[in-house]
Amino acid sequence: MFERILFPTDFSVFANTVFACLPELRSAGVREVVLLHVIATTDVPLPETLNRESMAWVKMRAEEELHIQRMALEGQGLRVYTRIEYGNVVNCIIDVAVDEHVSMIVLGAQGKSLMRAFC
């Protein structure tokens, strides 16, 4: 039924709470999870203000967080793919959902972005 799901995350408490429930979705047929983090244009405004250091830092932190989440889900027997996108959060989520042919999007409430959480 829901073999492949998309989990967009901003690594907030809200997202992490939902993330903890993802392995339970195996009973609904989930076998694959696409983990997505969107670097919002409001957090690192490019190309208007070329801020390569900030972008590199945010992307590195996101890669680290996604790697931890990936390992946790793979340990629960799920196949996991990760993606980092830059742009409008809503548009990126929709584009990735279509591109990845997911059957469901699972997400929590919006929290702080990585940039805002560390500032």
C-alpha cells in the first residue's frame, strides 16, 4: 500500500518525534523512506547574497543529521535514500515527492531550520 514514503525534516523536535514513529509504518507496508532536508531560501539567500560559507555549513550539518537518521532506519530494516534540496520548502517537497514516486508524505509541524537553531 505505502511502500515508499517521503519524510521531509527540519530536524526539529516536532520532526524528530514523527521520525521515531517511522519504523512502525512497516506494518502498513512501508519498505523505503526518502529523507529530505530543504535548505530554505530564507535561511541562506542565494544567489542574491552569495554566501557560500553559510551554505556549505548548513549543507554539512544536514548531511550529518541525515546520515544519523539513515543509519537508524536502516537498522530497523528499511531501505533509505537521502536528499538535500535548496529552495522554497513547499515546492521542493512536492517536486521531490513526484520525482521519487512516493506513495505518502509523512511530516510533523514546522520547527526551526538548522540555520535558525544554531544562531
